[in-house]
Amino acid sequence: MNSPFNRPIRVLVAKVGLDGHDRGARIIATTLRDAGMEVIYTGLRQTPEMVVNTALQEDVDAIGISILSGAHMTVFPKIINLMKEKGMDEVLVTGGGIIPQDDRKALNTIGVGELFPPGTKTSDIVNYITQWVHQHRNF
């Protein structure tokens, strides 16, 4: 059994809302898995509550939200608020999709981590999650 000191990084990848385009989320999930992370992919049409509850149950280090629907200014704040209510202060919330730069900055100010636009190198996402978790994992 792995101790918390050497266990793989655990990441939940989710699609929130009615957006049915999950190709990017599946590519990211596969990339993270291939990089040695444990990945929980929730699939399509998740609610913020479902995402946070699954993240809590699965004891993840990071949550990655793929969003193309334009609902990012609703979805991310709801997830952040639910996480605060559940004391999940040491879990990274990151994601990607069609999110304008000004909205990315606004979401960063409420606690959302880096948000990756389409075309981002998958290695950049792997490196970001790995570095963030190693800097913030509380032993």
C-alpha cells in the first residue's frame, strides 16, 4: 500500500453542465494517466455538487474541469464555494476550454488555478499539476 508520501497524484477530470464535447477531457485524462497520475474521469453532464462530492470521496489532489459551454463564470465559483464549505482547501482546481483571458484572471482571483486554452501543450498541463501538488501537498 502506498503511503501519502509516495502515492501517485490523484486527479479528477470532469465535464460540468450540458456541454457534450468531451474529446479534450478524455485526451487530458489519458495524458495525465500516462504521466503516472491516478485519474478519475466522471464523464459528461456533471453538476458542481457531483464533482466536489466525488473529489472528496476519491481524496484527489486536483480537479480539472473541461468547459466549452460558456458557463465558466458560474461553474468555477460554485465549485470553489462548495470546496470551501467542505474544507477542501488543499485541492487544486484547474481546467481548460473556451475561457476569455479576462475571465481567466477573474477566476484566478477567487482561487482557481491555471486555466488552459485550446492548443495548450499537454506537457504544460502535466508539469503544472505536478509542480502545484508537490508544492502544496500537506504531509
